[in-house]
Amino acid sequence: MKKIIGANIARYRKEKNMTQQELANHLNISFQAVSKWECGQTTPDVYLLPLIASILGTSVDQLLGYSHNFDGAVITDYEERYKTDEYYWGVKPSRMCLEILRLMPPQNKAISVIDIGCGEGKDAVFLARCGYKVSAFDVTDTGIEKTKRLAEKAGVYVDAFKANIMDFRLEREYDILFSSGVFHYIPPELRGEIVENYQEYTAENGLNVLNVFVEKPFIEVPPDKDQRERCLWKSGELFMLYHNWYFEECLEEVFDCNSGGIPHKHAMDRLIARKIKKIQ
Ligand SMILES: C[S@@+](CC[C@H](N)C(=O)[O-])C[C@H]1O[C@@H](n2cnc3c(N)ncnc32)[C@H](O)[C@@H]1O
């Protein structure tokens, strides 16, 4: 929790173009105290949190890493797109789920998985049906409701909750971290920190199963692009962040897509990386 609060204070402070000294002046404390929070060495006193949140133009929930669009701002167009009864992404699992089954099949001891940006839950529910212990989050209320509904219909449990990838950080280990079609919402300056948190909370020998949309000069902007997307990744950028992990699969592909009913193309880097203990 210390690290989460610290990272969020640093992020919102920088977004406001405020120095540690300026924040400290507002709070009548030393800049060293702010620096210690941001490094995760200490946490602010509880009574200071509402004041810090108001100075930084955020909410206490958001500082704690649990909130989302506290001011009602729409974070993604998918909130609206998921409102129909139909499943925008269908209910067929991603091919990457089959790779999970191959590389780390369900065992007697439950293997824990977290689906980051689970959408309407097709992959989370599939994995739960296969016997994994699945948690899943997305920033949309509609997506989370549909995930729970899909799980209920399949007779399985998925711990589905609403959270924003920008300020939610893992605090417990998972065997498998899975995310499909989501990381382009993370702005470049947050990517290193977020991936570091995901790597830290991956169990030894665990997997990170990820894909990111990448920029290619010969691929046009998709017609149903979410207007709130941040930016595509550079080709190979994801692989670099995992350079000291074991690559089970690593590839870049250009594929056809028909989401939104208009045929278009995407370029994507896919990575399945395993966390292996360092040689001492
Ligand atoms: C392309 S969809 C992929 C959904 C799902 N992973 C799938 O493959 O079916 C992108 C998802 O990212 C979610 N998303 C966008 N911004 C987010 C954020 N800041 N935090 C968490 N999820 C976010 C959207 O709500 C949407 O469900």
C-alpha cells in the first residue's frame, strides 16, 4: 500500500507540474516527507489524505489505487459500447488462453490468474471454467457487470472488480498475469513503473501473457478507435521491458479485425514471458 500511495502522489503531483517542495508548502511539511512517501518509505497520515487529494485534484480513493473515474469522466468508449446485451468481443476466448492451458495447465492446487482490462470477461470466464482461480478488472461498470453475468451463466466464480490500470497496483502475487488489447491505454511515462509492479507480483516460474498494439507506418488508424486511447507502443518496446525474463513466445503480427463491423488491420506484439529465478 505504501508504494501505491507514493506512486500515485508522485504521478498526480507531476501531472500538476508541481515540485515536491510546492506540495510540501501546501501541507506545511518538509519536502523530505513528500519524497519519503513517493519512494514508498512512509505513508502520509490518514488525516492528510483528503487535503493531498484536493491539492492534487484527485480523490482519496484514487490515491489509494481503488478509484476510477471519481469525477464521472468517461475513461473509455467501451463503457458505452458494452451497454447492449450482446458481447462486443464475443464470448470465444483469445488464442493466448490456449497457450496458458498448454504452458501451465490447471492442477490440483489452484493456479491464480489476473486478467487486466478484462472487458466483458470472455477470457476470464473461460479460464475460470478451465479450473484457474481468476481475478479480473476493468475500468468499465458495464464490462464488470457482464463479466459477472457471464461467469454466473457458466457456473463459475470470477473475482471481477472495477479498477483503473493507471492507479491500481498489485499487492499480492499471481501465477499468471494476462492482458489482451489494453496496454495502449497506458501512457509511455507510466509503462515502466506499471510493468515493474506486475513483474514483482508474478510468482516465480509464473507467466505474463500480454499483447500490445504497435505503431507501423503502413497500418491505418482503426475506424472504431476508442477516442480516449493513449498511444500505441513502439515495435519491440514490450519485449525490452521483459528482456531478462524467459520468452516462451514472442512475436509481432499484422492481422485483420472486424470489430465495430468495419474490416481493418492491427499490428500487435505478443509476448508470453516466464519469470525465472536469477542465478546468484
Ligand atoms: C480492446 S478492449 C479488450 C477487452 C478484453 N481484454 C478482451 O480482449 O476482450 C480494451 C479494454 O480495456 C479497458 N480499459 C481501458 N482503459 C482502462 C483503464 N484505464 N483501466 C482498466 N481498463 C481499461 C476497456 O474498458 C476495455 O474493456
